[in-house]
Amino acid sequence: MLKQQEFDLIAVKTGEEKGKYTFNSGRLIVKVDKKSLNLSVYDAEGSLLSGEEIKDDQGGAFRYGKKVGAVKTLMPEEHFFGFGERMDFIDRRGKEVSLNVGRGLGRPHIIGAYNVLEANYAPVPFFMSTKGYGIFFHNSFATHWDLGSTNNGHLSFRADGGELDYFFMYGPDFSKLLYHYTGLTGRSPLLPRFAHGLHVGTYSGGTWGHEEMTSTHYVVELARKYREKGIPFDVLHLDSTWRMFGKNGGSGATSFEWRETFKDPKSMFDSLYGMEVNMVGLHVRPRFDNGNYLDLLDQARKEGHVYPEENNPGEFVNVFDQDAVDWWWEKGVMRIAEIGAMFLKTDEGSAFGRKANESDKTGPTSEEATRLHNVFPVAYAKAPYEKFKEYNGMRGMNHTREGYAGIQRYPFIWAGDWPSEWQYYGPVVKAGINIGLSGIGYWSHNMGGFEHQADPELFARWVQFGMFSPVAHVFGMDHPGYKEPWNYGEEAEMIFTKYDKLRYRLIPYIYGTAFQQYNTGKPIMRALVLEHQHDYNTYNVDDQYYFGDQMIVCPVLTKEAQTRTVYLPEGTWFDYWDGTQYEGKKYYNIVSPLEKLPIFVKAGAIIPMQDEVKYDNKKAFGNITFEIFPGESSTYSLFEDDGISVGYMKGDFCETPVTLEDNGETIQIKVGKAEGEYKPVERSYILKIHMDERPDAVNLEGKALGEIGADQVLAGETGWSYDADQKLLWVASVKKGEAAIQFEIQ
């Protein structure tokens, strides 16, 4: 779980007072009762943040049998956020929650696997309090948390085993707490730039029960159809039916044998890369299996590379042992890597140490396996992430379902197999908000849902949300629809294409936000409370979120809805689509026909966009458009690097500062010199400024710019044009990276 294993010493003043030891760091004061060892933590002003002195009850640390935990004070008006990918609630005050990786096990699925109260694919034993502190329980056993459910004056947490080992951290703001937490457990490295485009999953023509319909031809034709229709995408993965289900574990294990219907897999990979698909990967599960001609399970058992189980020699790749990982890579994964696979979709990591999701099979159930159950998915994702990173000679990427503290180091994670029904759409949105509050930024879901046929309206609404998710991913097992956009009618396909193209134009904004995420732990998709922790109205907003610093996205979750209520926090906000202005700290009823995803941007927003593309060509951005919503002065930095290597970790990147000064009469916009080791190309910078009235003058470096045709400005020619119908001012000029240019609009 921990990336940071050593810590710098800080000066702490120690002392004693009235039966207590005191420790003062300058920002926090910790008092330890000499008799009970109870802890009390105060801020520098002496206000109690968290205590354990509980009247008429037992506070502080405890051990009951193998269970360990602590009871602490719960302050009035204190609220709690975090706990990983939860689909039930955002604010957890007054509630209990149990954290143990896995989905519901009840039958039938509708009350078991699809139980949003029990869903636990990626729990994280970490919370942030509105009092300004956070707690990370560094324990891999199942944990249980009570945030005032039993007693409104107490909070408690306990683990089923191990030690009472937890980190107490102070912000006091949530952004600083996420910085601290991800400093401990790691921050998300950047995915390749192209991975911020669209990911497409496929069953290759035949899902379970239709495996005979799978083929390499289907996969190639699927990619060709996206290209012919001009629907941008960059990443493709083949799900479970590419492989022969083995003799021992069936669909729940991996033999690394291709199904006989896949006639020439290498040619398939070659064709896909020939169509400029940037990365293709395959779905696996963590058990070895024997196939028709490969006996990897037998070999792995003989070599000692499986994790031993109580009633058999074992089946799981022992991802905790590097020798076993090396063997798995060389004997199994290399069979697909050497012909073109570049990443894995690591599924069903929760089956280690408990019943599998897809069957009644159980893996190891020893006490040691129980201890490792929650961290198995992290090690499982780490193994191929690091192997492919080295083999491909570029940034790593892994696509996984389950996780725990630290999974953000091996991005990315998806929300699991939720049916294509309206009742699950809202909880998936909630899952993305919660997981971001828990330090995991790269997150995705199956647009339109996974199982069952989605009605076209649900598909369209879910796609709008999906294109404004940290990772955009479309995939489903509904035979024969498979969530391919043209299978849901012309309107749904039009909406899919529109929002996909918009996402690609926004990649400079999304990619820059991902770099911010790498540096700070602040996620791409952010709960409103993350930015407004003292605004009580945001505590239960579970269907809106910040997308980066400057946009609030409000998915429509109700069938046939033509409006939805939104809450806009403090400040001035604009409707992204028509520029309508709204004042914050208020609720609004927003008209939202099917083609419209309500999006709001704050005054002063500077949003970088690239030209329309069909895929990422791995070259530097071409012309950049800054979409600007005046009203407040602001700054923005455009991040650029090579998009592929890990050079950004060593400083090989640049940031181009953009400043907006708006005094109500004159608007000044400066695009500054690129700062950093990476050298951007010479390009045109185009300003798209929302203005109600035609300007009196537009100057560049103090000299009047000429008014030219709108098409010329959009092509990057120096000049300006005003669109009275759209209330948009367009301005453009060419700039070299080492130069700076300044515009003035009067």
C-alpha cells in the first residue's frame, strides 16, 4: 500500500502537563494521556480536531481477540468523505461502512452482485473530515467503520486482524489532505497522451454463449467502421472470449491459448496498428489453466509459481513473488505481447481469498490469504503494468476492476459490470465521485452499462457522462449490440460522435489536469465538496462534479427528463453551450434536452482545445484554441510533453502560462513564453472569447489587428472576427514557443 517508506524528521517540541505528554510540531499539538495512552490532536490555535477522551465510555485503541481498532470523538457538524469506490453515499456521517474488496455474493444477481450498498470493487481505508484532518488505516484486513451510526458522539474503525497502524494527517483543506494521502500511497503516473482519448472494448463478435461467433475479422472490421464513420478512438481491448476457456478453471482462468475462431491474431494486430490504433490489449484472469496444447497450470505448480491453497496445489499466479511474476510473463503474457498486445485488462482480482465473482469457486482461504486479499489486486495490476512498461519502452497502462490503497500507481480502474438500467447509472456516477475523493484519479466505466440491452436514451445519457469521465471507455456484453454506437439508432450515434469529438478537442485540458493529478493527487473528476468543503450544500451533491478546475458537469440521470436541478457553488458561472450567466450558491432548474449534457464553467475560465482529430498522432499539438469566459482575472498553464515517455518525471515538459485580466472595460490576454525543457512547436493560438457585444478594438502587442473572415481566424490566420449570433469573438496569431504575445480587447 505504501510508496513512501521513509520520512523526513521535523522539529517537535515535547513537554508534559497534567498527566499528559505533549508534542508540538508548530502546526499540530498531540497530547497523550499517561495512563490510558489516549490521543488528542489540536491545531496550532489549540482547537480540538480529534480526541479519544469519551465520557462514560471506552475511547482510544482497543483489541478484541484478533480485531484491532480505535474509538474517537465525533464533533458536531463534522462530516466524512472518502472510503474508495462507493456507490451508496458521498457524505458518510451517521453511517457505517465495511471495506473488503469484492462485489455482492448473494443470488440472484439483482440482490447480490448488483447490490449498490455492498459493492466494494475498490475500497480505500481512508477518510477526510470537514474538521480538516484525515485518517488512513494502514491495514490490509477487512475493516469496519462507524461514523456516528451507533452513537452520534463517537466514530470508530477496526480491522479483522493485524495491527492498529494508521496515519493521522492535517490539511486543513481537502486538497492538502489528498496531497498527504497520495504522498503516502503514491500518485497516478501519466497515461500515454493518446489514452486520454476513447477506449473501445469488444467481445470480438461473440460473448459468453456465442463464442463460436468470435473472429479476428470482427475486430478489424469494428476498428475500420469507427475510422470510416469518423468516430475518434485510440485504444482497443479484446475481452474474455479471445482466449480458450481452460480445462480446470473454465472462464475464470487463463490458458493463454487463442480460441480456434481467431485464425491469425498477429495479422489482426498488424491491421489494427495499420489503422493507427495506438494500443491494443487483452483481458485475463489471475488463475493459470491448462488448455488444449499448453499446460501452464501444471508447469506453474511444478515450478512453485502458484499461490498454495488449502485443498489443492493452487491456481493463482503468485503476484507477491517476483520469480513467479517473471515466469508468468515469460511463459504466458509474452505469447501475446510478442505478436502485438501492449497491455492487459486484469479482471477478477477479488477472487483471491474469497469466492470468485463469476462462479462458486474459491481461492486460497488461509489466514495469510485473508490478510493479502485486499492487496492482491494491487500486486496483480502492478505486475503487467511494470512488465509492459519495460517491454513497450513507453509509459505503462493497465486496465483493472479491483483495487485498494495504492492502486492509483497502476492506472487505470473501471467500475465493474453494472447492467444497462437507469437504476445503476446514478450509482456509477457516485462511484466516480467517491473514488476521486480517495486518491484514485484515472477511473472509467462501461458507457451505457455492461449487461443487458440499453435503451437508446440511456445509452446516449450514459455516453455524455462517459466522455466527461477521467478515462472514456465504451464496452458491453449485450449480444449483438455490444454498445457499438451505431446499434442504438441515428440520434444515439450522433450524440456519441458529438461528445467523442468534443472530448478529443478537450484533450489538452484533460491531459493538463492529469499532470496536475500526478503532482498533487487531485483527481480529474472531483466532488464539489473537494473544492467547497465549508459549503454544506455540496455535502450531498452526488450527481455533479468538477471536471478539472474549471468545469462542472451535471449528468442527466432520469429517463425522459427535459430538465434537471443543479447546484452551482460560489462564484459566477456560465452555461458552456450558450453562455448564459448564473450566480453561485444557488440551485437552478436547467433545460436539458437529450442532446444536451449540462456543463458550467466559471468566470475567468481558460480552456485549451486542439483541432479536431480522428486519433492521437503522437506528434505535438497543432493549433491551440483557448476558450475564454471573461468576468474575472485568472491564470492557466498549458502543459505539453512528448506524450509517450516518462521524461516528464525528470522535467522534460513545458508549461505555457496564459493570463486573463478583466477590469470590466478592457480584457488583456497574454500567452507567455513556454517554460521548461520541452520545446513546443510554432503554432497559431486562437482565442474564442464569450462576449455579449462587438468589441471597439482588438490589439496585438499594442497594434490594431485587422478584422478578417471567421474561417480565416479559425484556420489560425492573424486577425479577428466577431459572431453576433453566437456572441463570440475570435482572435488568432502565430507564436513561437520562446516568444510571448499579448492581446487587448476594448
